[in-house]
Amino acid sequence: MKQLVLFTALAISLMSLGCRPKKKVFTAKSVSTEFRQDFDKIKELRRDGKLGRAAKLTISLGNRIAKEYPEVMIHREHVLSFMSYAIRISFLCRDKELELKNESTRPEEASEYNKYGSQITDILASLRAKIKTYPWLVPPKPKKVAPPPTAEVKPTDDSTKPADDKGSDTKSDTKKASTAPSKEDKPNKK
């Protein structure tokens, strides 16, 4: 009897170990390709007019980005592009909800689109909070700032002029300069 109990306990424990789902191993390449495939599928569904399926896949991908994928494996550019497209899907879901409510033929479908829109909005809020933790694929380069021009600033107030120039009249100075013979007026002696 003891052997039977031990055998069943051993069999049950081995079966439970075998029934566990395998832990998924993430690499940057696998995460990137999986993300790109799902993102392209969302765009394709949206173009085909299948907003409900596109919204479901958007929610699924958003949950994987927020909870499943390691932060170091997915790049910020991918998350930002997903977020911008998910915002559009969310707005379209809200518009579809209002359209169905106005028709009043399918109110249960309208509430479904409302649920999709609110779930996408919640996912986007969680991603906005975590966006700074994702690494850049290509880090942004700081803008090159040109040094300001080094023009000499001449003071204009009278306190910096020499004392003997204070009383001189600028009109008389210009007259003297205009009456003085120039180089062109002098005859050339060769």
C-alpha cells in the first residue's frame, strides 16, 4: 500500500511539472519581429475595416508590451509608434460606439466598442508611465548649438567718451573732414 501511495504521489508531481507551460525566452530579435508582425497585422485589419479585431489585437499587443516583454528587449521607437497608432484605434472605437448608439439598432455592440476604447486608453496610460525605461534603438543626437556671434559692442553713452571730446560738435567735425583734400585731389608727382 505504501508503494502505491508513493508511486501515485510521484506520478502526480511529475505530471504537474510536465503540464507547466514552458517559460518563454525573449531576445531582442524575437521581440522585435513578434512586435512588428502584430503591429502590421493591426494596421492591415484597420485598413480592411475590421475595427473590432484590430482593437482586440491592439489590446493584446499593448498588454504584452506593458507586462510580458522585458523592458530592455523592446525599443522606445517601437513603443512610441504603437502608442500613436493605438490612440487612433481608441478614437475610432469611440466614434464607432457613438455611431452605433445613434443608430440604436445594436446597443450591445456599442458598449463593446466603448470597452475596447477604455481598455486601450488604460494600456496607453500605463505605457506613458513606463516610456522612459525603454531603451532607444538609435539614441537621439543632441542638437548642435552654434556659438553666439562675437560682435564687439560699442558703448553709446557719453560717460565713456574722453573729457576733451565732450564739447565738440559733430557737425563741425564732418565739415572739417569734407573740406580736407583727399588723396584723389592731390596731383600725382612722378
